[in-house]
Amino acid sequence: MTEILCYEDSYMREFEATVTDVIESGIVLDRTSFYPGGGGQPCDTGVIEWDGESSQITQVSRIEGKLVHKVDGPIPDLGNSIKGRLDWIKRYQLMRTHTALHILCGVVWRDFGAQVTGGNMTPLHARMDFELKEMSSRFASDIEILINKEVAAERNIEVSNLPREEAFKIPDLIRMKINKLPPAISEVRIVDISGLDLQADGGTHVRNTREVGKIRVVGHESKGRVNKRLRIVVEG
């Protein structure tokens, strides 16, 4: 079982690990700071180095229960010690973007009581769908003002883990219309934007809303009778 270090420290850019398995063009490590992807957030990419050699990590995915790092270039042998280094610019942009989505979700839930029906992100660009009957240009511009107020409020963000039974005693912990949390998960990772948003979430986030920077709402669409989409861009 690979220990996923970024769940505890989203700011870890480099790490050391041991190759525990080699699967075709990929390797399994005993520990990693590469985010494996999930919840709409793409996996990390980066570089591994060992014994004077280096290769790119282009994908991280689960294959038959193992977390496999796809290698572009030479593949280290089983038992090799490697040093991993993230594409930090991409990771940090995704951290800011993911937190921006939580700010958006928190505001829409607080002010309109709307659940999330879907979402996706790339570095500095994202969209989120809500269970809303109506959406207009005025609504989108009002939301932009509200979410940037939360950025300016410099709210701290804390991550913790709770036993599943205890976590589900928290009201509205799951904001998705459909709860996708696997039943086998015994501990639930909680992301808390102080005073705004408290959700179960497995992604990587910044420590304070001020790190997100300005958020622009760049589009709104109807995706069905009670399914509306907002598109956002995080500047710089």
C-alpha cells in the first residue's frame, strides 16, 4: 500500500521513496507526494531521479488496487531508491483552483442552498454544476463579487481526518447530489474553510483563501431543467 504524502502536506514538492513493484511502463512506490487524481482534480506529473538517471512521471493511476506511476524514459529497478519532484507550478495552480471551487461551492450553498451535481478542473480553469432552476448573467456577476469577498477575507483552511461514523454526523458534509464516497473508506478527509465551507474532500488545497487570488466567473450555462453550470478562471 502506497503512503500518499500529499494528503497530509499539499506543499511537499520533493520526496524520497523505494520502488516496490514494476508494472509494464510504470512503477509502484512505498510512498509518494504525487496526487493520484480524483474529485475532478487531475493527477500530478513530474520527475523521478535515481543512480544518475531520471525519467518523467506522466500519469498516476490505480491499477488492480496499486498506485502506478507511469514512467516516460528509463524505468528504475525493483528496490531502487528514487527521489521524486513534482511539477510544482501545475500542482500549485491546481491547489488554488480546487480551493476556488470550494469557495464557490460554499457561497452557493450558504446563499442558495444548492447542491453540486458535477465539476471538473484544469490548472486555473474550472467548472461546477449546481442543482438550480435558474441562472442569469446577473446571478453570475453577483456570485463573482461574493466569492472574491471570501478570498479577501483571508480565511484559513485546515485539513483533518475523522472516523466515517463521526464524520457523517456533521450536517451537509457531502455537497454532491450523489454521494460518491466509497463505502469501504473508514476515515473521511475533511477540508474546512474556516467560517465558510466544510466538506469531505480528497484533493490538495492552499492554506488560506488569499493564496487563491482573484476569481473570475467567465461563463454560465443551462445543462438541464434543474442543472446549471458556472465556469471560473483563477487569475495568474
